[in-house]
Amino acid sequence: MERVNRMVAEKPVVIFSKSSCCMSYSIKSLFNEFGVNPAVYELDEIPRGGEIEQALLRLGCNPAVPAVFIGGEFIGGDNEIMSLHLRRSLKPMLKRAGALWFDDKVWHQQMTNEPSFIFNDSLELSYVVVEPSQPS
């Protein structure tokens, strides 16, 4: 348990994952879309990953992955993270933890050359495409 506590204190967002878990992949992708750079520990690839998985289960992570910690606090797995996102509570939580210091869809598109996928006020999935600005 002490090892998990040290790991979650390293960065504002820590994700315990398995490289073969599709839900872990989805959660990591969501954070990357926000511009958050979490510490990611792939339990099937790191030494003593099984011990960490058991510690996460004792903490109440069931299933053990994905397990997301924000600001050193266990937030939950995929269901909890997606629920927070849909309620528009995830980004403010990330900002308070110092993991997200901007909320700019234009920046994302300009940096990746991809549209940003967002939920509008009716929680319908849409995307934003911004034409590059022309120099004046």
C-alpha cells in the first residue's frame, strides 16, 4: 500500500492500467485529449505489478484497472471518470489538481491537426474544426 501511495504522489494524475485493457486505453485517451500528461503504470509490464494490483483491489478498485488518482486521491475507474466527464466535473477537478491549466479546443487542433471532440450542452457528441488563422 505504501508503494501505491508514493506512486500516486508523483504527479497530479496517475493511472494504473493494463496494456491489454480497452477501458484503460479509453481513459488514457480521454486524458490525452484534454492535454493532461498522467503518470501511467501498466501493471502487466512493470515489476511487482501483481502486488500493486492487489493493493488497488484492497483500496476498493474493482476491477483493479483502470484506477485513476487525481491530486493524490482515488477517484475511481472508467465508470466514475466518464460520469464525472459527462457531468462536466472532471476538467474542474483536473484544474484544481494542477493537471490542466488550459481548456482550449483550438490549441488541441492546432497542435495535433485533428478536430476536438466535445459534448455540447445537450450532451450530444460533436466536434470542433477551426480553420488556421491567417497572418494579418
